[in-house]
Amino acid sequence: MTDACLAFDGVALFDGLTLDLAPGRTTALLGPSGVGKSTLLRLLAGLENGTHARATIACDDGRPLAGRVAYLAQRDSLLPWASALDNAVLGARLRGAPLGPARARARALLTDVGLGDRLHDRPGALSGGMRQRVALARALGEDRPLILMDEPFSALDFLTRLRLQDLTARLLAGRTVLLVTHDPLEALRLGHAVHVLHGRPATLDAALIPPGAPPRDATDAALLALQGELLRRLTGAAHGPGDTA
């Protein structure tokens, strides 16, 4: 993405921002509240219509990205009256696509996330972690080149979050992902590259590159040392000029 520009009420959130997403890799993005992380996801997804909302966006194959994005939000946003399986094929249903292939793929994905025996349960019968796994299966079922994830695990307890991070890293291996999170350890466990967004208009710092492949061991000494560097960057970003957190 190059030349991302967006303003609200005359205040520029982005002005010429450039973000490179390596194909088949997860890029993690952190920053102070209000800096524009979620807004950047919406801009990439084509959902933002603020003043001068524009960006030059293309996939690695040169084709425009419009219509080629799957979005996984912080809240699972499941339909309470629909089963896990029906929620997982919601995108295909809304597009009017054939439901047979979509349901077969959704069954396989729900089995992958450990819900093969809960296909017909409604969200009210599922735990928070289970509902988030349905949302993950729904996003993966869209089979898009880019997956945008906006704090998808923030509402979960620590141990459930770790388990879903591990599962997500396995299922998203080889896909291009942009993950927004407030959790430095999550970013370092899952990201091939980790950026901090800061300032107004927002800019990106140089990427931190964690060692090894995701999901990384949360107790690894090298990872914890890198977490200290990331926390220093975040502390500086939170107190930098133009921050509105």
C-alpha cells in the first residue's frame, strides 16, 4: 500500500503513508489508541469514506485488492439465530454463491478449529473462544489474498488467547495477514514483521523482525528481550507529538 491518505474534520490521519505487506507473511501493527490502526484496516478493506480517503493498493500479482479481502473483527459478530455452520457460510450466502461447496469448506474449517461436533450449535451455546473460532473459520472460508485481523483475541482470557494464537498461526501459514493488536507479546508471537504506528499524520517505524517462525514460544528469552524493545517504542509513540490516545 502506498500514498494512503485520510482526513476527518480537516485533521489528517494519514498523508502519504506506505505499508508493505510481504506475501505469505503476517505483519503485526501496534500503536496508541486513536492513532488510526483500525481505520487503516478499514481503508484497506475499502470501507472507509473519510475526506480524501484513498490509497494505491495492489496484491503481489499486480491486480487491485478491492473485493479480495477477508476481515476478522475484534467481536465475532455471529448471527445469534444461526448455527455455527450457517454463520461460517454467511459471506457466500450474501453473495448468492453456491452454498454446497461453501458448506463443505466450512465443515472442514470448523473441524480444523475443533468444532466439528458443534456445527449445528447456535452462538449462545458456545463459549467466547468457540465463537471466535467460528469467526476465524468464516474469514478463512472466504479464501481471500489478504486477511485483516483487528484485535481478534482481545476479549478472551490469557490461556484461551494463547491457544487461539497457536491455532491461527497454523491455519494462516502461507497467507498474507495484517494483524492489529494492543498486545506486544501477541504481535511478537504471530508477526513475521512488527510495526508501531504513531503520530498525526501517522507514520510507521522500522519493522522489528522476531526470530524463528510463528507461533513463537511466549517464554523464549530472545522474544521477551524483543518485547522490551517493542515496549520502549510503544511508550515513545504514546507520548509523541500529535497523539490523541
